[in-house]
Amino acid sequence: MQVELYRQILEVVASIPYGKVATYGQVAKMAGLPRHARLVGKVLQNLDGNSDMPWHRVINSQGKISLNQMNEHGENIQAQRLIDEGVMVIQGRIKLSQYQWVL
């Protein structure tokens, strides 16, 4: 059962387009698991470090980056990946009205 839930979540995350973001709650809802945003976070937290899953496109409902991990240059890894995709990140925030993935 749990493997199936993880698969559903990762399927949605893999579908988030380049240059767009989705919230944890949005991913949960799209995976058929409304009100399970924390499960989305847990699934992403357990990804292999070499995964090509676009985990960095998932942010919190306030448009804030949740990951506090820094690269060797002292830059937030998640923010830098989003910036590399053309997403504007200002003080750890993304403007959802501009960058949120909408079906």
C-alpha cells in the first residue's frame, strides 16, 4: 500500500513542468491524497541523492522554499535549481501567481 502511495506522489512530482512549481498540498491532492501534504514531504525527503526527480519544484503553500540545504558556494540548493529554470526566487519565496503549475 505504502509503495503505491509513494508511486502516486512521485508520478505527480515528475509531471511538474520545467520552470513551474507546485505546493506540497497541491501534489497530494493531484495524487488523490488530499490533506496529506506532509506525506509528500516525507516521500521527497527519502529520495536518493542522485535522483533526477524534480523535487526542487515542490514548495510550501506560502510560496516559500522549505529546504535549507546549501551548496559549496553557500547558496540554497533548491533556490538555485529553481533559478536555473528561470523561476524568480526573492528571499526564499516564489510568486505562486506567476510560477505555480496549473492544469
